[in-house]
Amino acid sequence: MPLVFVLLLHFGAKVWEAPTGQQMSWRSNSGLSDGSLARVDLTGGYYDAGDNVKFNFPMAFATTMLSWGTLEYGKRMGPQLQNSRAAIRWATDYLIKCATTTPNTLYVGVGDPTADHKCWERPEDMDTLSAHSTVRILGYKDELLWGAAWLWRATNDASYLNFLQSLGANDASDIFSWDNKLAGARVLLSRRVESFKQQAEDFMCRILPNSPSSSTSYTQGGLMFKLAESNLQYVTSITFLLSTYAKYMTASKHTFNCGSVRVDYILGENPLKMSYMVGFGANFPKRIHHRGASIPSKASHPEAIGCDSGFQSFFYTSNPNPNILTGAIVGGPNQNDGFPDERTDYSHSEPATYINAAIVGPLAYLAGSYSS
């Protein structure tokens, strides 16, 4: 059941001409003119999080994680395999368009994040048509390692392996995210290259509780805690690595159990008995930091809702969101296992595609393991 829910977020984040009868009935057409200011077609893709911007860098990571999860655990997904493939295709069609529409030009996103964050409106009401965006990126060696690792897996071309071994990317890491992919690349390579297997093993030792070399904090309720802002993005991504490394090594029961505990926490086995997956269980976040979910749909409120009125009427209220973004996983609780469920608290209440994409694989893995 959680696997069914977690893939639904992609319907809520889609930039599209909404078809009749689609599952998120409160969403409608948006972004149909994306790229027009640059006289190109940049329609499609997904909104990043609770905003109305398409950031291609984290979108590419989310797409890769969903693809990796589908490659590893697709046979355990049952009927959700088709939905996962469709979600991947929607993103890759858009990303390919951004790379090939104009010769020698790479479009890295759509939207003006500065203007967007000053505005609280539905994506259906947007009039921002710019074909650029900015995103903070810390270094690029991990991206080179990540890209070469995937190219080697896809092609088995030895030149990519030679490049990987020449990078010298030996930095210690105890995190995995859209902006730091070293650990993910090492786990991906761990089955075939002994040096990367050792680096992956070192990463696991820095994550697992009670390990002599652990550098990871845990809350009293048992949640892995990395950073205060959107901590669950690290939890879901690292949980994917724990589950996948356990699958690769087959004998890592402790690693598997650690990943299982993290998933259980997200789904409600925590001090607040709160499911951090929207719509799952009886107690879940009702005031998530998400423009489309927090403002009445076009069907119920056809008139446009401007930036300021969106803030005044819907952002700064304690009312539950009128629309449920089913399956979305929010940023999560604080270091004390607390969760205020306030729309203004984006660090904890904002969902994101990259949080969800990383948990798809572990959910399929755990479902298959429990059933067998």
C-alpha cells in the first residue's frame, strides 16, 4: 500500500495538460507555455517541491533514483511497475528536450525562484514563463563519478571504468543527496570494483548505529538525523543505499534491518504516531508547504488567485489544506522528534520529488522481503 501512495506524488507534481479523470483531480493545466520567452518548448517535467519551479538538477537526481529503484526492485513492484516507468518517462522526455532543443545549449530549469518564492499561487495561475533557473551546487566531482558509474553500468565500456579510477574521489562521506552523490556511486560500483566496495562499506559503518566509526546522529525516537532542513531527504536516500547494499551483499541483515526501521518511522512508528507520508494512515501532515495543495482548486475556485491574496488567504492560516497531495513525504520531524505541522515551516513541512523517488526502491524491497 505505501508503494501505491508514494508514486502518486508524481501526478501532483506534473507540469502538463491535465487529462480528464486523472488521479489528482484538483490539479489542472499548468506550464503549457514553459520556455516560450526563449522561443523554445520546455513543457513537461515536474515541479521541484512546494514551489512552482522546475529545477533540473534535483529533478535529474530524483529521476535517477526512481530509475535505480525500478531496475533493482521492479519485479517486486507488481502493478506499480507501469506507473514507475511512466513517471520516469515523463521526466526523461523533458530532460532530453532541455538538452537537445537548442544546439550547444543546456536549459537547466524553468522559472524564476526569487520571484516564485515571493508569490503564493497555484501552478495553474502562474504567468512566469522564463527558461532559466539557478540552483546551489557544491562541487562537481561527485557528479562526474555518478555519471561515469552509470555509463559504465549501461555500456560496460572500459573507458568509463578507467575514468572512474582516475578521478581520485576518495573523500569520506556520510551523506547522500541530490547535491552529494559520492556514496551512491560507490554503492552502485561496489559489486564490481573492490576499492569502491570498501568505500561503500566505510559509508555503511558511518551510518549504522553502534558502529565504532559511526558519525550519524539519531533522535530519541530512532530517526537518522543529518541536517535540520528537510532531513527526510537524507533518510530516504540513505535508506535506499542501505537496502540496496544489503541486496548486493546478501548477508547484511543488520544493514537491511536499519533500513527497515527508517521506513517504519516515516510511516508512523514514531513518538508522535505521525505518518510523514501525506494521506497514509489516520494521522498525517495536514498543512504541508505546497502551493497547489494549500489553495482551492480551479474547479472549486475558478477565479485566479494572485500572489498576495494567496499568502493572505491561504498561506498564513491554520486551516488544513483543501487538497491532499497523496503520497508526498514531507521534510519530516526535528531533532527532538517534534513536528508542528505548520505551512510556514518549510524545513519540515515541504514535500519534494527527490524525497519520494528515493524511497520507492526500499518500499518495494521491504514489501517483497516481508511477503517471502
